[in-house]
Amino acid sequence: MIIVLKPSTPPEQIQLFADKLCNDYEVKVNRWDGVHSTVLGLIGDTHTVDIEYIDAQDIVESVKRVQEPYKKANRKFHPENTVIKISDNVSIGDGSLQIMAGPCSVESEDQIVEIAKKVKNSGATLLRGGAFKPRTSPYAFQGLKSEGLDLLKLARKETGLPIVSEIMRTEHIDMFENVDVIQVGARNMQNFDLLKELGKTQKPILLKRGLSATIEEWLMSAEYIMAGGNDNVILCERGIRTYENYTRNTLDISAVPIVKKLSHLPVVVDPSHASGKSWLVEPLAMAAVAAGADGLIIEVHNDPPHALSDGAQSLTPEQFDKIAEKLVALKACLK
Amino acid sequence: MIIVLKPSTPPEQIQLFADKLCNDYEVKVNRWDGVHSTVLGLIGDTHTVDIEYIDAQDIVESVKRVQEPYKKANRKFHPENTVIKISDNVSIGDGSLQIMAGPCSVESEDQIVEIAKKVKNSGATLLRGGAFKPRTSPYAFQGLKSEGLDLLKLARKETGLPIVSEIMRTEHIDMFENVDVIQVGARNMQNFDLLKELGKTQKPILLKRGLSATIEEWLMSAEYIMAGGNDNVILCERGIRTYENYTRNTLDISAVPIVKKLSHLPVVVDPSHASGKSWLVEPLAMAAVAAGADGLIIEVHNDPPHALSDGAQSLTPEQFDKIAEKLVALKACLK
Amino acid sequence: MIIVLKPSTPPEQIQLFADKLCNDYEVKVNRWDGVHSTVLGLIGDTHTVDIEYIDAQDIVESVKRVQEPYKKANRKFHPENTVIKISDNVSIGDGSLQIMAGPCSVESEDQIVEIAKKVKNSGATLLRGGAFKPRTSPYAFQGLKSEGLDLLKLARKETGLPIVSEIMRTEHIDMFENVDVIQVGARNMQNFDLLKELGKTQKPILLKRGLSATIEEWLMSAEYIMAGGNDNVILCERGIRTYENYTRNTLDISAVPIVKKLSHLPVVVDPSHASGKSWLVEPLAMAAVAAGADGLIIEVHNDPPHALSDGAQSLTPEQFDKIAEKLVALKACLK
Amino acid sequence: MIIVLKPSTPPEQIQLFADKLCNDYEVKVNRWDGVHSTVLGLIGDTHTVDIEYIDAQDIVESVKRVQEPYKKANRKFHPENTVIKISDNVSIGDGSLQIMAGPCSVESEDQIVEIAKKVKNSGATLLRGGAFKPRTSPYAFQGLKSEGLDLLKLARKETGLPIVSEIMRTEHIDMFENVDVIQVGARNMQNFDLLKELGKTQKPILLKRGLSATIEEWLMSAEYIMAGGNDNVILCERGIRTYENYTRNTLDISAVPIVKKLSHLPVVVDPSHASGKSWLVEPLAMAAVAAGADGLIIEVHNDPPHALSDGAQSLTPEQFDKIAEKLVALKACLK
């Protein structure tokens, strides 16, 4: 950690501050004097140093971390890729491409079972489906709730596909016991109480990037889960908010290689939410695979115009079938 | 609601779609044919129309709302300002300027009582203080929790100032029964389950704008609370995320007059979080008052360098005293 | 064009306004009355209608275009892909992948000729190099200017590679007569006077997207060049400005398929400037090809640490060689 | 300047690099070794150090400036406010409030003279008016050009108000010889060739902030002008591009106090372009004055619905009159 002090700070104040840092934290303090400013460098384990405390000092002009603030999610301390086993056949992070597919919302037994069978045939390896839906409007369909989870389990029984579904509050964790991957939505990426509770389970967690979260904040949210003892975190890039409004969000494709460099956790891409338009799913999914993603999560609905949510970004099973074929071919070609 | 159809949609499909809209919703459908596209106009109560359903239709190129999607928060249906009574002496939204002041985190009885007394003397009318703290890092101080709330109540007893504190999960609502204003933080603005539960209470809710929430999304979150039956929502602009990184966030000063035009709810400004720098609090607070804000929420700490969180943006009581004087003078001059 | 009028506009004012629109432009006006607002729809050639004039009317609440504001760049009026012939062997937009490679700045004869030979061997089909450099600091190296152009021509003579270089002012157009592709940099994307003058030439123009330009604004800048009579515009996505600051810019990979849908012009991607980091060039270039880009423009320097500008994002010729091989293999696999 | 090296860089390479820095620049290099990384600190005049050169080194992980990269615009080296004398009666930066008002485009003698007289009566101290107009569409009105400048001079003769108008290309500098303040528009903020040429004059330059320029980039553009010998730069905040699209741009009110802290140059605010809506001009102008702006630039048109550009954000002279009165009263109250 590097601390730039304000010009003309009295030497005795600098000394006092440096001494205090050494006492409060397990660090050594180096100092050098520039023409206009003095700079202090902290050496040691700076994870525990509260950067806001430093920044609040009257004599401090700016602070810069040299080490990343996350530890368990950091590739520097865990060089090999984390591989998360989801079922007997499905692992993520091992170099394979896992495709999660299914409707935005679970709507009925017929719907979810039919979609599950079709996407499995096309090559999907996990079934996604929303039971609890975060909706911007209180007047919009909010999901089938626990009944939706039951229908997902039924579809799993029929097809063998492990299931992925979104959780919205800590009180529901028990209800998700039998769900294979628990999704934390973009709007809850910094719902720290939820993250802490999920850290006490051993469930694979699909952690979506917040609407305007930096990569560092996203990894810090992963750190929240891991700090509780649960290392099974799958990161999911789903587009960020920018000034461009042709698409609902802007897919940050660079996040894939960056996250793989900074962290050992697997990363998947959601081209459906990133664009909000079904015709963009194919090129964005192709780009994600070419950029090194470990998986994809794609919305598929048997009847998009009648989908109860997010229809505009859903593919039909037939469209998905063609895209999945291309994705598998691309992945094979990259090896 | 205006629906632009794709070029060369067959007339019979247009007819079918228009008929379906009339059946499904209480609307009439007008149609006109341009050179390249056909446009449908929906007349009636379009609040219940699911814009995503429309957008998902194969034949639809784009959709545009004419009416806002929020109803209870909408000034069109409620022209007079909402005035929220917080205590016998304190109301917000009635043309007065209410100043909420206090530390980011409650730290001890001495700390909170001392600050409360000082800010009251300087003209603050509410006491703010965090008991549950949302922190980006799992390794940072997370607040005194219920003990913090008890200390706030103690400070209220000593000074008479009503208290404002942030809630982080639905299970804590009972614990906040005796708190005068419950704050929903920026990171929870779209924690819809929390909003719904708060909608069942009658507590004044201070709803902070999300880090990258549009004004419409913010008002939709207010609508969530109001749809549950609680009309006591105070909006709080606290800076948005932009590319500019000199400040932690960028204060969107325009949000003040815009929200007052679109909605009847009171709006306050948080210059401390918007800037993250204590020397910017004064000019931003002055700007907020000049732009028409109903109140301010300002961080004050008796010892900012030793504050357990957000010290860099905290004022000392002495600094606050001078600023409060200027703010009161400015407000008087604007009348 | 759809015009939503303010609630309770008097009918006679609406009539007057509608009549005026019919007189001023070659359009017909349709009207329908909703519960809260009246809506006017303009039918005809609305390209010439000044949307700001409409928006300025007291009685107007909002305006929405149905047709795009660009005409010559619009795929609706020109369905086939534009193919731009740059030299006997090099065309762009015909389904092939064109790779432009070379240093950020031309520095010396030895440098540019050596790099040109190497990138040609690796598969590059055009040579890029800056002679006039837009630099944020007035104290930074600003390029070799006309001497740099001469050195580029020398390297072309040695290798046969057509050359690409950036122009910075209208007075230099004559100097670029013998340059094969003239680049307009991101900072000049809305230097309308420069665009107009380039529209009077028949040179292929590589039009970089502005730092925070929307896709529509970018296509409008292409329209400026085309309106002058020059249809040879190549669009170049080079990253946009967002809140994320791990990378210098955020590559908007979605722009590739979107621009190809909205326009018939070819589009290339600049992964070097989009990321600012050489280790990100490979995954971003791969993603660009998978998303359908017609070409790439990549910085290669024989000695990146001693490059006079933008060294951090430059590859060595050896690194470029490996990446070019992968890109060509990927392109072959996609066919 | 602080340079963080990559973990496990060999000591001899560090030594070589440090020696090279000392040779190449007038700096001393300090070094300290952390647990994971080594850090170098450069002491001396680092303005001339090319940060991109440093960043390009293989062994460098990141670089951070301690000193700002601008010198002439920097308050550290020029503590007193710069006061720019525009005419016998009008100076900017001396603590007064200067109001520039007038139409977006000059349209006719009658128009500009009438507006000039009215805004002068209301308290405006400069007349603004566009002769050359940067328009997004090539099909929109582009200004009266040199005739527009002549009409402005005529209005100056009638009223005594100094005039402000926008330049769009270097070849026009002679034409602007008799214009009192030359405006550089947001889209040309990084048209470095134009900035350099303006640096050779002694004209007051109104430098608008670019659509997505950081404060540092904006000050670097001021530095371009000043590096050429022209210290008469007036900064103009006119809103930045964000994800929020209710307004055309988002006024960054914090920029006012920040720029005044970092630089000695005067700063004015353009509430008309920042919002794009005439009803927002008043609250934003009030906020700007309260935040410490040295002036305002406001669009006023005698007939906004018939304005040839930007009518939606123009005030009528009557509206302007009321607002100017409030602004003057507010300024008086702040003293």
C-alpha cells in the first residue's frame, strides 16, 4: 500500500503517523521524500489495513493498493484453476464448455419439462429457470416461487440435468437445499447479508456481476462467500451499464480474460441478459467462447412471445439447437 | 404505449396481434401505416401491460411508453407535494430544509451522544448513524448492529432528535420498530423483497438511489414500497457511477428538480457519499439547496481520522457548524 | 416519427401544428387521442425533419424516430454488404479477414521496414503506423509527421502492404493522397469539418468510434462522409468509456453484430486500444473474429518498451505471429 | 511517480531500469522491497516522464502519478485565481458572476440584435451566438458562418456586449480575430491541432469539457493552449455522458469546486446543454452559482419553437429575465 502525503506536512506528524501504522497493523513502513510530497510504503499483510481509515487522515493526499484486497479469490495465492463439480457428469472450470439453458421463468410442468428435454438434446448440460423473479415493476409477474423450484426438480428427474435457479432472500436458503447451483442476481451482488449466509453452505453459487460493479467489487463479493468457507463460486458476466442504449446492457467481453488472470474461479457469460435481444445471443455467445469462457447461460423458451418475462431475449429451442451446434464446433476448434 | 412493427409484417398478423391486445388488456388499439412501418397506439390504462411481452413479439421492432410505469409515485395522479411527518417538530417535504447529520457508523455511547448534541446545536434536525454497515470487504468493520440501534435511541433521548439508520435484511424489520426513519442503502435499492416488506409498515423510508439506477428505476423502487401501502417514501440522491473517478461518485444534481417534477415525494441529497471527500461537502450541499432539495444527509464525526468507516468524507462538528450556518442562510435567501 | 403531445393541449393548437408539419415537410400527419395524451405520427420521408425543431415546441412532450436518421449508411436502403477494394489483393467487407498491423508511431526507416516485413510474414495484409499522433499531453511525442508518411510509403514499397495512417486536420488531406486508407481517430469522430472534406475524396476512410459515441452517432459520422460522395467507409470499434477502469476502455463487442445489422459498411476491431494491455489483445481479437468482424487493427512494435507511444498495448512481432496464426485458424473454422 | 514492479523481477533488471530512468530524465529513483513486489519512486520533475513508456516495460505492473501531469494550469504552481479581462467592463475569475446569454445559432440581424438588447437589459454581460454549428446530422442547419460572425459584431455595436462564438477549424482563426471570446466545443476538446493554434493567439478561449472527458483530460487540453503561450483559458462544464438518459447529459456540478481547487483558471457552467430542457435551466444555474461558478452560459431565443437549432433548451427572453434576477440575488446573498 502506497500513501502519498500532502505537500508540506510537518515531519513530526509524518513520524507519528508512520509509528501508528506499525503499531496498528502487521506492516513495516518505508518513507521517501519527493520534491513536493512525501510517500509512505506499507510492507507486509495489508489485507487487514482499512484503506478508508488511511484516506481519512488529514495529512493524506491519496492511497493506492499494491496488493489486491481479495485473498481467497486471488490467483496469486491459488494458482491452479478451481474446478467445481456440480453433478457426476458436470464440472465447470476444467477446460470444458458448460451450457446452461432454460426459460427466464418456470411457468408450468409442461413448459419446463419440454424445454429441458429439448435443450438437453441440443447439448445443454444444465437447466436454468427462475422461480423467484426480481422485477423492476411491482405489477409484473414475480415467479411461481417454491412451486417453480418443485417443477425444476421434476424436470431434472426427467432429464438428469442439474438445475440452476436464483435466490432472493436469506430466509429461502433451506428451500434451495436441493437445487444444484444457486444463482445470486446482479441486483443482489452486494446484498452482503445474503452472500454471508451462502458462504455457510457448500452449494455452488453462480454470482452474477452487478449492473455497474467493477471487476474488483465483483471479486470482493466472491470473497464474501469464500470468507464464510464456501469456495464453490462461479462468476457470471452479464453485461454492464453504459451510456449506449441500443442494447439493454453492454457485454464486457474483456471481463472474461481479466477475471481468469486475477482469479482462479470459473467464469461464464450470459449473452441473453447482456443484450436483451435474441438475435444478438449467437454472436455474443461465440465471442464469449473465443475469449475463453468456461460456460454460457442462455435463455430458451418454447414460446418466446408468450413468455411471462424477458421474452425478447429468449431463443426458441430450434434457434438454440443451431447455436449450440456452432458453439460446440467452435470450442472443439479452439483446443 | 406506442408499438412500431417491423417492415413488411403481413396485415393479417397485425390484425391478430391488435385483437389480442384488446382482449388481454383494457385498452383500445389505434393503427396507422407509414411508408416503411406500421405503428400501433394503445389507449387506456397501460400500467398493467407487460412491455416485455410486447417487445418479445416477432413482429415488433420497438415499443415506447407514453405514460410512466409508476402510478402511486407519479405527480400526475397526485399533484400536491407529499409531506412526511417524522416527529412533532420535524416534517419533510413542506418547503422547509431538514438536515440529517451524524457519523457513518455508531461506535460508542460517548461518540454518538457527543455528536448528536453538537449537530443539534448547529441546526441539524435528525440524527443519522449506521448500526448495520454494508461494506465492500468482508474484512472491514460491519457495524455494532442491534447495540448500535440502542445507542442511537439513547442519543435521541438525550437530544430529542429523531433517528435515521440503515436496514440490511427483512428479518431485522422488527428491530427497527423504534427507529424514526429507516434507510434503504444504494446497494439494496433493488432488493425487491426488502422493499415489499417495508411496504407493509408505515415507517418513513429513506430510499437511496442505486449506484447506477435511472430515475425511472428509482421511482419504480419507491412504487414497490407504496404498492404495499406505505406512502412515506423520502428519495435520496447520493451520486451515480460514471467514468469520472476523481470523486467516488458523481452527484446528479439534476435529479433533484427532475424527481420533484415527476413525483410528489420529497427528495434529499447526500453530498458526503456523492463525493467521498469532506472538502466537497460544502459546495455540493449548497448546490443541492439551491436546486430545491427538501433536505440533506451529511456525515459528521467527532474524530474523522479515527472513524471506523468512511472517515474521508466526514466533517468535524466544527466544520459542520460553519456549513450548516451557510445552508440555513442560503435557504432563507431563496424564499 | 412519433410525437407525443402534452396532456390537455387545446385541439386548435394541435391542428395548427399538424398543418404546419404538412406544409414544411413532405409528410402526412396521423393523429390519435389517448386518455392522457394525443399522439401524432408523421408518415413520409422524415430524414429532413429536424427533430430538435419538433422537440422545442411548447406542446410537445417527447419525440421518437421510427426511421433511423442515417440514409446512405443504412442497410435498409442498401441491403448488400459494401466491399471496399484497397489494393489489387486486399478488399474489406467481402467475408475475408483483413489484419492491419504495425506500430502506434512510425519512428525510423529501420523500425517500420522491419516491422512491415515481419507482420507481412505473419499474415497481416495492411500496415498501420502513426505519423501524426493525437496525444493527451502537449509534452508527449507527437509523431514524425510528413516524414513518417514517407517512411510508411517506403515500407509499402518494400513489402507491397497497403498503408493506413491517421489524419488530424483538413489542411493535410493533400499530404495523404498516396496513403491507402486514411484513419479518423476516436477524438475526431465528430470533427465534422474534417469529415466533410474527406467526403469529397474517394479514399477509403477508417472511421474510429468516438470515446463515448453511441452507435447511432457513429453511423451519423459515417453519413457525413458518405453525404459528400465518398462511400468507402470502414467502421472501427476501439472500446468505449465506462466506469470500469481496469482497462483503458471497454471493448463493446456487441457493436460488431449491431453495426452489421444496421449498416452495410464493413467493421473492424482494434483490440489494442480497447484494452491498453498487450496480454488482452489475443482474447479480444479472437472474440472479435468470432463475433463477425471483417478485420482487426493490431499494434505491433519490434521493441515495445522503447516505443515512443502506447508501448503497453503493443505486441512483439513474435507474439503477433502466434496470435495471427490462431486468428486465421479461427476464421477458417467459422466458415 | 510511483512504479510498482511485477512480483519476482530479478534484482539486476530492476537496477538496470532504475539506472536508465536516472539517465533519461532529471529524476532520482528510490526503491523499496515489499513482500510481494518492489516499488520505485521517482523524485524530481516528472512532467517530462512519459508514463506510457514506463507502463510498457515488461517488468512494470502499474504506474501512478503523484504530481498532476499539467503544470501551467495547476494551482500548485500558480496559487492566485487567474482573472481574464474580456472588455473594459467585463472580467471573469475575479469573484463576480458573468452571464453569457444568446441564441444557439445566429439567424438574422433582427433576431440577434433583439435578443442582445433584451438579455443585456436582464443582466447578461456577454452575448453568445453560434455562427459555425457542429451538428450530428449532415442534413441539419450548419450555421450562417462568416455572415453570422458579422451579425454578432453588429449586435455588439448596438449593445456594447462582448461576443462569444464557437470555432470549428484552424483555418478560421483569422476570421475570429475580432470575436471577444472564442469557444472550443465539447466535440473539439481534444482536437489538439486546433488547441495548439489557439495557443499562439492571446484570445480568451472558452474551453468546453468533452462529452466524456475526465477532469484531468480537460485540464490537459487547457495545458495545450497554455503551453503555446496563451494563458486566457476559461473552462466550461456542460454536462457529461452517463447511463442516465432522462437528460441529454448529466451536469457534473462537482466539477466546479474540483476545478477551482486543482486549477487557477475561471470556470463557467452551461445549464442549457447540460440538460437539453429549458425547464431545468433555472435549478441547474442556481446550483452552479451556489457551487461557486464564475459564470454561466445560457441559451436564449426570442422564438424557441422556431429556433434553427437546440430550441428545446432555449429560454424566451422573458423566462431569462426572471432567472437572471434570481441568479443575481443568489450571488449577492452568497457574498
